[in-house]
Amino acid sequence: MRELVTLFGADDLPTIGDVNPYVLGATASVFGNAHDSGRRDPYSSRTRNQVDSQLTIALTGPQMVLVVGPPKVGKTRTLYDAIRPIEQAARVLVPAANHLREVVTHPRIAETADPIVVWLDDLHEYLDAADPFTSTMLSWLTARRGRTMVVATLRTKKLEQLRGESELQRDIRLLLEQALTIRLASTGEDPDEHFAAVSAYPAMTWDRHGLGEFLNGGPELTEDQRDLFFRMAIRRNQEDPTWSQRQAAAGHRDAIHRIGIEAAGGVSRLDIRAQSRLKKSGVRAVGSNGPEPCPLRP
């Protein structure tokens, strides 16, 4: 069995409690790595579209759970932190892509009843294998006597490419159709997630797009993206005038100040730095009730 998997303990598969997200595929950073995890790398909740809640529910069901998103947005970390409190004692099975069939039919897997999490990070590598992972193999795994969770991650573009392939094996297409797919976006695309991430990592200088991209050296935040974020923050405060105050009350006051939005006397306003950024995209702060989008004249 040791030769068929990429993770193996002293004499058996490790448990979820034995491993950390970095050995399962999360990219290491200055805050955490395979040898130093859990001290300086807190998990930042994914509340947009209730991703964390969706995962908690999905992991109790029989379907393969597939987390899809752009590179470096935290797919592996999000999945790991969803599973750990549910099945900390479950064994983790990370098959070698070129030994899938041998792993699935091995007596240690097929003839045992202990809980197992089958971890398929970068699912496309298993679908591109000479003997690919298919819905048939999935059914063999879920037919075990013991509880078996099959989880996977996949980049958005890879999923689009796979679905667009006319020659894709029917069994693989069926696997993707039957998977319970949960979409994950950058924390930089949602003000609530962004403020939570800034608060969790106060030592960072937030010049990059989203927590995952920053930690993993992803693409820099462009001026257009900065402007988009500020417009989103303004819109959120227009929909709910107490939004910025609630962010501050939730412990995000420093985060609010650092991205240029300040709660003052019940009125959310933009500081000079934020106004300068917004001006480039034709938005300015006007009126006594707080900022609002407004086209700028040349």
C-alpha cells in the first residue's frame, strides 16, 4: 500500500488529525508550511455564498465533493478546514495518479470498515492518468462498508476545458456531472471576506488580490481591481448604513482603516487615499449620508 499512495504513516494511512493542509496540496507561505502549521496561519472563514456551511452539509452526503475556483484562492485549505472538525480520526487516502485502480481495489481499502477521506487535489491529474478516475471507481469506493468521503479540488479553467472536450470519456463526464460542486472565489471579491482576512493577518501589506493570492504569491491587485473592491464596499454600505460600523464592532476596525474606509459618527466615508483610487474609475464620495457612486466630469 505504501507504494500506491503519496502519504503514508509509520504503518498505515495517516488520519486527518495527523496531517496539515500543506501536505495535502495547499501552497506554503511565510505563515505556514508542511513543518510549521497551525501557529501563525489562521483559517479565514469563507462566508460568500455560505461556502463553509455548504461544505459542512455536503460532506455528510454520499456525493463526491468538488471545490472549484481560480488558482491560489484557498481551495485546498477551505476543504481541509471543513473536513477536520467532522472526521478528525478518518484516514486520509491520497492515491498516486498512476496507481488508482490498484488503490481502489486494494484489500486495505476495499475490505475495511474504518472511515476514509479520499483526497484528490488537482482532480484533472487523476482524470488525465492512463487509467483515469471515473464514476465506476467512485462507486467502488462509496460501496465500502466504512464511511468514505471523496473530495477533490479543480481549477475553474480546467473544469471548463474538461466539460468542453467532445472526446471526454462518458464515465469521466458522468463523474463531473454527479459531483456536488462548490464554487470558491477570491476573498478580494467580497468585502466581508476581505475584512476578515485582513484582520486575521494584520502584519500583511494588502497590495494583492485576496488572501490566498497574497499568501501564495499570486497576481498583484491591479488599480482596476482596487477600484472594483472600493465600489463593492460602498455599495454594501449603501444597502446597509450600519455595515462599516458592524465591521468595526466585529474586530475589523484596523482592516477598515487600512483599505481606506472609516466608520465615523455613524457615517461611512472614504479617506483621501481611497478617494484617489476611486477617482480613477469615476466614483467619488458625495452627500452627508456617506459615499455614493457618481460619474466624474473631466
